[in-house]
Amino acid sequence: QQPVQSPQAVILREGEDAVINCSSSKALYSVHWYRQKHGEAPVFLMILLKGGEQKGHDKISASFNEKKQQSSLYLTASQLSYSGTYFCALTSGGNDMRFGAGTRLTVKP
Amino acid sequence: GAVVSQHPSWVICKSGTSVKIECRSLDFQATTMFWYRQFPKQSLMLMATSNEGSKATYEQGVEKDKFLINHASLTLSTLTVTSAHPEDSSFYICSASGLAGGGAYNEQFFGPGTRLTVL
């Protein structure tokens, strides 16, 4: 079952913050976040495992609330290079991942 | 991070022909490989999961006789689109999962994708 992502799209000015949410109706084992630029394959950002992880790298961080079956990706002080489509992908214990529909992020100067 | 390559990067073929796409893990052994399809402005849809040496597991709605998957070794999986039709035109992406140095648990490493256009 495909996870639900919100918002579908967001437009930011450089330096602004954004939050992308991902939720599932199934119990989750892990959450993966990817960014995809047009015409390219997705690029791995981070993975969060069950246990209530929070992670960050540079100005991108994420949290995973397994009780609520949801994860959020936080983009702080956005840069032009952050533009792209962000996907969450969820696993329920197996190896297969289900991708969300994506959130199109546009950062303008 | 681990590197996964795909070949070819793009292919244009005539309706009715078969096309083979290769997916290779270059610096690690991929015990499991995944094939995805992505239509324009849509998400990645998992087509099948393959483990080395065994038959692929196909997702509901994916015709196994049309999309032949072979995972003959720990570094190579192939997807053959048989009797391709224009509606098969899409971006096909493979990913590999396995014991990769520095990789996060259960992380999948994606290939660069293959754009298939069927005329």
C-alpha cells in the first residue's frame, strides 16, 4: 500500500524552511527518504529505523514516529540545490519498499 | 556509497521488439535487486523483486511473461521487456540491496535508470 505524502508541491525562497510529511496505514519498520532531480534516478538521503529515530545531515533532518506510522523530512534554510521531487519509501519488515507519490519542491532565488 | 550501473541509459525501439536492460552492482554483492518503473511526473512503482539464483517475485498487475527478470549472479540482474508496445515506454530503474560497505541497513542503491521509448 502506497504511503501518503503531503504536501504535493511546495515553492520556497532561498533560506526558507519546509516540512514534508509521510504517513502509512500499515505498521512500519523503516522509512527511507530520497530526492530525485528531473530525468535522474533517486538519490538516497537517509533511512530511519523503528525505535523513534531522528537524523540529520547538513540542514536536512528527519524524524520517524512509528506509533503514529509517520515520518517528516525537515529542510532548513533551503538552497537552490534542494529543488527536486522528494519521495518517502516505507518498508514493513521485508525488503520491498513502497514509494509515496512524491513532493515537488521548488526553491527560488 | 555503493555504485549500481544500468545499461543502456536509453533505448528507442519499434513496437513488437524485445529490449534487455542490465543492472550491475559494481562494488558489492547484491543479494536482492529490485526493478521499478516510473511514468512522467509519477512515483516509482515496484515491478518485481529478485534474489540471486531464484525466480523473481512480481507485484500484482505486472505480467511476468512480458517482463522477464533474471538474477543470475550477485552482481547482475537483467530485465527483458518482450514484445514491447508504446504503453511500455517509461523510465526503468533498478536498485540493489546487499552487504555494501558504508551502507545503511536495508539501504537500496539505485542505478541511473534506463529510458525506454517504444515507437
